[in-house]
Amino acid sequence: ALEVAERIENDYERSEALSDIAKALAEIGDIDKALEVAERIEADYLRSKALMHIATIKKEIPVLGVEVIKLVLSEEDSLEIVLNSSITVENVIVEFEGLDLKPVKIEKLENEQLLKLKPPFEPGKKKIKVKISFDYRGKRLFVEKEFDIEFKSARETRIPKEPILIAEQKKFDVQEKVEKEVFSKYKLIELVGSGAFADVYKAHDENGNIVALKIYRGDDKAFLEEIGNFVQLTKRLDIPYVVKPLDYGSNPRPYVVMEYYSMTLRDFIRRNIELKKKLKFMYRIAKALSYTHSRGIYHGDLKPENILVKEENGEYYPAIADWGGGYTPGYSAPEVVKSGGRILNSKSDVYSLGVILYELLTGRKLFEDPLDYLERGENVKVTLQDKELEDLINASLSKLEERLSIDEFKDRLGKYLVEVIGTRYSSSLRSRDVLEVINIYIDYGEVEKAKNRVLIAEKYNLVSRETLAVLYKFVELMDFLNEYKGRTIPVSLLEVKYRGVLDLLNQLNPDIVKKIKEDKYSLEHFISMGQNIAPDLYDTLHLCVHRLVDIIFAYLTSSLP
């Protein structure tokens, strides 16, 4: 590539080519060669950009395939081995040269896997070679890595005659952990997830509430600081549709307590759910990300496993989890994966939303595996029957400079909901469809269209008079908020408009009013402060109002045919 680049006669084009080569060299870890090439770039601007890019490469680029991330001796004298595979491999055999230990057999390896073994050993330093063999695309492949481990005391353990099956080993580890980990405030119910660095349990807190308890294995100072940073970051995102940390600590092991959700987006995708509900779900995610991006906070690792789902009155609400960094080939944007997670910007999450939206609509993964992703990730194009959704996804998967921003993605998806879904149901006289259309119009900010639909509902007696009164008051509240956008909102006026909605709802069902008041993101919080609401809080208020929209319309439609 360098030879070809040097033959380019146009100075600027030659500088562009050299800049691309310097960046590529940096991304594969050859920093010295990258710097040498960067110094040969004649165009000052391109040379500066290349040098800035090289400066951001601070950590090793992940291996494509199977690797041993670490091998350590735990305090319990267990040998902990963390394996990672960026591809799905089968019939994995892990052998240990230098230890009297039978091989470990794993039927399938994908992502990270922790092995905890208890081999016999003598005190002193040992050189251990871990050898891994596996099947991939019809071939038998091998990798190996050496480690230096110091054993401080001797121990004898009976070695099984046959290879250890990882399923049996994992079951033993979980039972051992449940027995040993004692948290005074939390009672473990069951293990619901396990990764290389943490286990997640369903648990009861002191009040009997069900929570998710994430127990980490690392306990060094840097690791604890990382957990603290993650918790503080998530606390800054105190908005609807983001998973909240409820508690965290380091005794007896580092842990974080979060809201518990029984469903992930992966489960949601497998369900037979109508199109409008899928798109409303994605629109809620986009609204939450629009807010976080406006505060300079990006996710970088959006995937079905990191988006949790709550079902309530037939509606589905997202909760975005794992804001602590990381990335996943096949879901994260190419610039994030290539830089090892160092490069993350306002358009990176949009790429992930495009991948997720495709999977949500088709039920199929966009990329078969990380190799497929590396081959097609930067130039992928999808084909769908619905050309508007096809264009939206392709615009989300474009190269960085051409890709949609999060607000553009949100607006185009909202426009589709209004123009396509709203129009599709606009001629229906079913009460549920009428309310669905009004909900979509209000959600996207089309208050005038919402008013017109309420007038039609009144003219043709499509909803009860009590429901009609609630709708008129709600439209009045939305009009009020639109009027004060960018201005200080008088809290006394906001309370009058809000209480007007609740008073009418109370006549329909006092339970729904109680639920609204107890919801963490109701307007009660803003009103209770007793202060006028500054313009910089408008976006937060707006998200909370849309949460109110969700609760009220889910209730109004829940009992309708």
C-alpha cells in the first residue's frame, strides 16, 4: 500500500492515502511505523489528523478469534482462566502444560467464558502454557499462550479421570458462590447471567423488592474506581428508559444493585409483536439517547443484551443498561471496534440502532459473525419491503461522515410513525386505534393533529365522555409545554395543567393516579421543588412528560378491544 501511495502524483491525494495507511498501522498496533508514515504526509491538516489519531490508540486491539485474556490464582487457590472468542467456535479443548490437570472440554465458546479449576500444585513459580483447540468453519484450529504463576502453598487435589465438562464445572462454581457470598441487605434468589468479570443474580432487598445484584470478581483499586465511575455516570442519567443503580459497595465483594428486568431485547425480538409497538419501542430508545448525547454521554455497546424491556398494560418500555464502556463487533460502529473502544462519538450509537432495528424488523442478525462484520461492516446495505425503513437503516449504517445523527434518526423514525402508522389507522373507528393515533401524534409533538383526532373522536362518539375530557386536558398540557419551550416555566401554571389531567383521571380510576404519583419520573418531582423550571431542564421535563403519556395511554387502551 505504501509503494502504491508513493506513486500518486497529486500531493493532496497522496497525503490522504498516507494518512489512511498511518491510521491503519496504528490500529493494528504498529505505532512506530505509523509515526514514520505520518511524518511523510505533506498536507499539514492531514498530518495533524493522523498524529491525533495515533495518539488516541492507547490499548491493544482485540484479537479476532479465540484468546486467553488472563490466568490468575484467586484468594481461594482456584486457578481462574478467562477465555474470549469474537467468533462462535465449537468442540473446544483447553489443555494446561505445566500442571497436572486434565483437559477441559467446552461444547461451544462465544464471547467471554470463565473457568475456575483447582489443580494440585507445589509452592513456587511455574510457567503454564494454555493450549486451545477448536473447530471453526470445518477446520481444526489452535492457539496457545504462556503465563507465569507463583503458588504460595502446596495442595493436593484428586484429578478426575475424564475431561471436565464446563457445564458441570459452572454449576459447581455457582453453588459455591451462593453459599460463600453473604450480603446482609440482599438475599440471592437465582443466577440469571454470568460473564468473565461478574455474575448477575436476581435477589430480594431488605424490603422484599426484587432487584438485580451484580457481583464482580475483580477487587483491585483501579477496578473499584471503574465501578464507581460507572455508577456516577449512570446516576447522571436519571431519566426514563435508563437502568438505574440503586446501591453499590465493595464488601464482601464489589457489587452494584440495579432495577430488575425479566426480559431483554433479545427476548422481545423473538416475540410476535405488531410493527407499531416495535417502532414505538425504538423511538423511546432514540429519545433517551438524544437526551444523553446532548450531554456528551454516548453508549458505544448497544446490543439486544444491553437493552432491557418492561411490559406494562400491553406496552413495552426500554431500559438501556451497561453504560460502562465496551464494544461488540456486529453491533458497535466500525470506528469504535477498530479503535478498541477509544473512538466514540455522537454518531456511533446510531450505527448500533440501525443494526438493532434491522434485527427487530426481520428477526435475523445483520451480521453472521465478527468476520462477516469486518468484511461488510463499513459498506453494508440492507433490503426491506418497506423502502422508508430500508432507507432509515441504510442511512444509519453509512460511513461516519454520512451517517445520521441521533436527532435525525429520532425525527425520521417519529415522522414514519406519524405519516405511515398514524395514517394507516387514521380511518379506523375502533376506540383503541383512535387512541393509538392520538398517542403517536402527541409523542412526536404533533399537537394540532392530536387535537383534530380528539375532535373526530368526540363527533362520532368513539370514546367515553370521561376519556374525552382527559384527552382535552392532556392536549392542553402539551400546548402549554410547547408554548414555554426555551423559556422559564412557571411551576404554578404547570401544576394547574398537570392537576387538571390527574383530577379527571381520578374519576376514571384512582389507581392509575396513584401509579402516576408514585412513578419516579412523574411531574410531582418538579412541582415539589416549588421553583420555576429553567430552560436547561426543559429536555428532562419533556422526557418525564412523555413517560406520563406512556402510562396514561397504556391505561386508556388496556381495557379496549
